[in-house]
Amino acid sequence: MDELGVAVLDDLRVNMSLDDIARNLADFGPVGPDGATRRLHAATGGQVDLNDAAHRLAAITWLRAWGCRHLRRADTERTDEALRTWWAAWNGRLPGNQATLTGLGEADLVSAGLAYDALRAKPAARRNVQGNDVDVAFGDTATAKLLFAIRPQVFPPWDEAIRLAFGKPGGSAAYVRLLRLSATALNGLAGRLAAGVSELPEILGRPESTPPKIVDEFLLVRLTDARRP
């Protein structure tokens, strides 16, 4: 699996036809947000603001629905506090509401990496180990998904399968590398199709997915196919 992710993004960037990419994306599932994401959008008006306690709770609920089960319901207050303090420190250093993945400069990427590491390492829950409660960090998966929820035009979510496909266990260096590779893939595909990056979701039959989510969907489908006998 080492570096398979790079080869998959190269296919998106330079190799696969429009029809083949669209067929792969169709295998991801129904067009449009899942139920948990629709509920998140309804609770936040489509713009997550972690200064708002109701938005933090909605984001935590969404993360659990998206597989981050280490954020136990019993630890909601601890998770909420981790998000509140992280947002207070890093909100002003994240890309703004109008930013896009392909528009990020080097300073933006550096700041995003620092913000990523700051959240992934934060104690956000507890776990019982041999009768003792120990701290559980927010972690790589939950951090990437939270960043996607906050800035869906900028940050792709990722799961462990995607991390391992790029040969990295996690951390900001791996995530920033994914951002760079994803932006390059989107720009390359848009250039081949003589279209803007913002037009790609419509062209590819996923009009309700953002460009970063298109990358996520394509990676998950192709990596799942690669694991089949």
C-alpha cells in the first residue's frame, strides 16, 4: 500500500478519462451529503463556527456519526473544551471562509499543518485501560474530518486507509503533503478538461461535493478496489 495514494492521485491528474473518473465516483454512493452532514448543515446554517457551543455539539455529534467513536458521549464536555480552546487559538490562522484548496499558498499550508498538529494532540476523551481512565487525543482522523466540516472547500477528510496509502502514519507533515498532492491533482484534472477547479464537481456528476471531497471520494473508491482480491 505504501505510496499507492500517490499513484491514485496521478491517475486523477493525468491518466484517467472523464468518463472513467465519473464512474469511479459514482461507486462512492448517492450524490449529495449523508444524513449526518445534512443535520450538521441544518444546525450550523452551513457554516461551522466553533465559538458557538451549539455548533461545537453539532460538530462532535457529526464526528461520531462519521466514525470517530473514540469521542465518547460520556466525554462530551472534555471534547467540547478541546474544540473551544483550539478554535480560540487557531481560528484566526486558518484559511478564511472564501479560501479554496487550490488557492492555498505556502504560508497557508504551514499554518494549516500547525493547527492540525495542535488539535490532533489535544486530550479530548478518556478510555478505560485495566481499570484506569487514560487520556485519548483528538487524533488524526477526527482532526482532518473536523477541518473538512469547518472549511469544506479547503480541507479533505481522511481515514486511516488513506493515510497508510501515502506511506505515513499521520501528523501534520503527512496531512500537508496530502493537501499539496490533492491541489496538484485537481489543477491537473481541471487543466485537462479545460475547466475551473470549482466546476469539477458538476462535470463529474457530484455537484454537492466540494473539490476536496471529490479527492476523498476518488481515493476511497480506488483504494477499496485495490484491496479486493
